[in-house]
Amino acid sequence: MKNNNSVVMLSRSLLHPHPDNPRKDLGDLEELRESIREHGIMQNLTVVPARDNSKSFTILIGHRRYAASEGIITELPCVIAENLSDREQIGIMLCENLQRADLTFIEQAHGFQMMMDLGDTVESISEKTGFSEATVKHRLEIARLPKKVIEKVEKETSWQINISDYIALEKVKSLKDRSEILGESSNSEDLECNINRYLRDKKIEENTLKIRSLLNELGIKEVKVNLSWNDEYKKLHFGKNKSPFIYIEDFDYEDLEKTIRTRQSRTKNEIVCQFSYNCIYIAEKLGKKKDKKKTKAELERDRLKENEKALTDARKQICTEFANAIFDIDPDRFRKLEKDQTLIPMITVLWKLMERAEISFYSYTMKLEQSLCKAELMPLVEKYEDLHIVQKMMTRILISLSNRHGHDFCDWQNKPNREQLKLFDDFYDVLYGMGLRLANEFELIIEGSSDLYEPEDEEEA
């Protein structure tokens, strides 16, 4: 830097901050202001003549001193540097600012990027600033992220994002995906989970392409039948644990190829595959087995399965009848019940049913997704806010009773599940009072006396 080596006092009105100063946030100036009030400016500013050839000057070094002296002194000691190109000016400011301890790593990142834009290399930046090359590279990765994304994370969330979070993001190679993950995260743990999920999905995607390419090379076709349980196919086993399926995320390419080629050389049957979620099944298609006469045990097992299915279908139909009955209740009916002073006892009964059916305030909508008759219940749910309180309670009870994962009519031996049947029977009593009449076969099922059930022991009965 060439200067005249002499200190001149310049009026504040002639000095202007450099428009390309990499340090945007000057920090807290109060302590520096107190020092200037007591001792004045102890260190000279470095300035260059303004580009417009006027008598004013642009500050290179000393922006904080200039800002802190406002209202305290009118003239500042300056050294005038001359014959500096724009690139040299920015380089001087960058080296000066990047060596400050209070500079944020975001400001460092953009400063390093400006030096790269001016023609510096990672090695030269490391030499000029004193930062290690690894640190420079990490900061440059931060500079690649859109400023809008970083500002959104810092302003719209309470997340104090740190340098380790940005370094973790470098595992995501795509800059677009990296920005999306950062924008969707709300804290460090959330960011880590999103990164791991992305990397897992990416690995599954890449491995799926490798597997499909190998299977295509080996002439293995993909089938739609469920290979996980189909008796017409014999599944191949892989790996040390001889697993019947392969996790796509961490499959062994050599083991997969070797196993398939070995089986192909030993059989004339077709080898097929099926992709299922994040795993793959590979199986040998067997010849059709000749139908053989079923044993008594097999016939008995088939009978029990048919009865069990019939009871499940009956529960779905009964719940559908319940849903239609609740939807068709005239609101005037409740006003009449209020006059007859019978509404409170009904609500009491329904409340006890809700407790027995294990219904919480927030769970009923979740259970709707698992209902046997979701479509039939949707009109009630869509109109839920307009329903009478009694209809709301009935709806919640019914959604729980129709849950496909509970409240079955029979146990594993197809014997009546008395506790669950009592729930349906008590609920039917309430709807019976509102005018619902079920078919006789359904009433027998709810009572537990249908022929679809297996006989109970005397103690159970």
C-alpha cells in the first residue's frame, strides 16, 4: 500500500464509509465512544481519495472509529493511501477485518468469498488471514448458501445456529437440497435428523439404481405379487444371517450377484424380485402344487377363519348402521329430551362409555384413519362442529368402536369377547332409544349368542 507516510487531520464531513466494506455489523460502539471521549482517537484511519475525484475520502481502515466518534470530534487523524485499485482496496479491508476476533463466522465466510472472487486461492487466504485451510474451506461452504435462507433461520427462529451445524450440512452435496434442509429445520437436533434422513433416502435411491441395473443384467423380472408370504415362490436368503430380504440401504453387491447366479445355475425355474419399502425380496417361482384333500384340522381352521371374517364384516355393518342413525337424529329430539329431563342421564351413560372405550379428547380423529367404516363416518366428522354435544359424544364412541385394531367381537379362539360386546350392547341401548333397530342376526352377534361364535366353557358363560 502506497501512502504519503504523513498523518493529516480530516473533517468528518469529508470522510465516507467504503461501500464494499465486508463488515456490515460494527457491533457495540459504546466502550469505544467512551475511550474517544477520554483519550481521543489513538490510532489513525487509513483513507483513499474518492472515486469521483472530489476532495472527499473513502475509509479503508477505521470504520468503527469513524462511527464511534460521531458527535464527539469533528476532525480525525488519517493516513492517505494512493494508487490503489478497487481489488487492492477490498483486499486490504478483508485482511484487516478477518483478523478481528469479534467477527462472526458468517461475516468471515462472505469475506473469504470476496477474496476468492478477487482471485485469491484457499492457500493464499490462509496465509494472509492466519486461518487454517480447513477453516477457510468450511467458511467458503457457508458462503455458497443463499443469504435469504441464512437470514430466515436467524430472524424467524430462536435457533442459535453454530459453526458445527453448518459443517454438518456439508454432508449434503446438493446446494439446493442443503438450503431446503436448513430452511426446514428449527434447531440443531432437527437439522441433524433432517440431514440423516436425507442421506439415508439418497443412499437408498442410489442403491436402488445399482440393484435394478444388476437385476436387469441377470434377467430378473419384477413381479407385483407379495413375495413375503406367497407359497408359490421360494425366497432366496442372503448375507451371514441368511435373511429372506435385503435392506436396500446397506446391501452387499457381491453377495447379491453371487447368490442369484448360483441359484440360476441350479434351477430351471424363473427367478423374480419385488421391491417393498426399503427392502427387496428375490424368490424362485415354484411349479403349481397339486390340490390335495384337506385334513380335518385344516378344514376346522378354515371354518374358524371364515367365522372370524364374518364377525369382522358384521362389526363393520353394525358400525355403519350406528353412523347412519347418529347422522339422522333430529336436533329437535334433544330439545324434547331436555324438557323430559332425560338428556343428562343419557350424557352420563355416554361419558362412561367413552371412558370404557378409552377415548381421549385428541385421539378420535387419529382413530378415524384406522376405522372399519371411515367413509361412512366422514359425513359425521365433516359436520362435527355443527353437531349437538350428544351427537359429538356418540361420534367419538363410534369411531373408537369401529377401530380395526381393537374392540373385536371375538378372541383368538373365536369365543365371544364379552367385555367388548357389552360396550356395543350398551351403546346400542342408547341408539335403540333414539329409534334404531338392528337386524336380528346383528342383535344375536352383539348379545354373543350367534352361531358364528365358538361355545364357551360353563365358567366363561
